[in-house]
Amino acid sequence: MFALRPVAPAVYWAQRDDVLILTIQVEDIDRDKNRKVTLNEKSLSFSGKGGAENKDYKCDITFFKDVDVEESKYNATARGLKFLIKKKEKGPYWTRLTSEKMKLHWLRTDFSYWKDEDDSDDEDQQRDANLEKLMAQMGESGGGLGDGDAPSMDDLDDEKDSDDEELPDLE
């Protein structure tokens, strides 16, 4: 029998002038003790097993600009890996996440955290509050990329989204 090649997981991203918010969506990745996450100034590499079929997943992202590894954090949950990656230089938004100009089918915008540079209304304040809550939770328990013990973010999964509401019966 032949071995299957790893598949690329869905990756969602958003940014602020000083930080990248990245989610690698692989169910039950928190149970995979053999997962590998490597972050350096120029790239992020991930491999692990997850999902209902316990598939092999792998992705490599070469960043548009350098990031600060020491100030970056991540956490594994039942839904995937959530990263807060500090940009090396605070400044204008990056024009894209990756150094490559081509579209990657598995890379998507995370609109739950997305904010345009020139936005300034109540909705943006809510998104910033969600980001601050996420950063605080990661900061309370350490959660640096080097220690392997990331803080729990399971309570974020309990928050209600607009799509969690029950739908009326069809007639």
C-alpha cells in the first residue's frame, strides 16, 4: 500500500500594524503530541495529524517580511492552532502574508479578526477587544513558541457566533 502525501490545512490570517493573527484549522490537533511547529524570522512550518480520518497535514509559509519569534505565541485547541505572530517592524499593513505573489488555495482571510488600516468604528472596537482578550489569555500562561505548553483557549470556542443561532423550519 502506498503512503498518502500530507494535505494543506485551511489557514486563516488577519493583521494589525504590529501583529499577525493566524489560524491553522485542523480538528483535534491538540491531541497530536507529535505535531511540529517551527517559526523563524522568515517562515512558519507546520505538520501534524488530525481530523476525523487522522490525516497528515503540512504547510509552509514564507512571510512577506520578518517576524519576531521571541514575542510570538501559539495555542493548540480542538479546532486548530491559533498564532499571534509579532511583526519585526511595526508599520503599515503588509500587502500580503506570503513572499510569493501567487494565490494559495488553502490561505484565506480571517474576517473575524480583519481590520483595515483606516477603519475606525464600533465594529472595529469589538474586533480589537476580541484580539486583546486573545492576547491576554495567551500571555497569562506563557504560551511562547519555544516551550510547547500553550495556554488554553477552549473558552473562545464557547462564544456564540451569528451562525450558531437556530434556523427556523422550512415550510
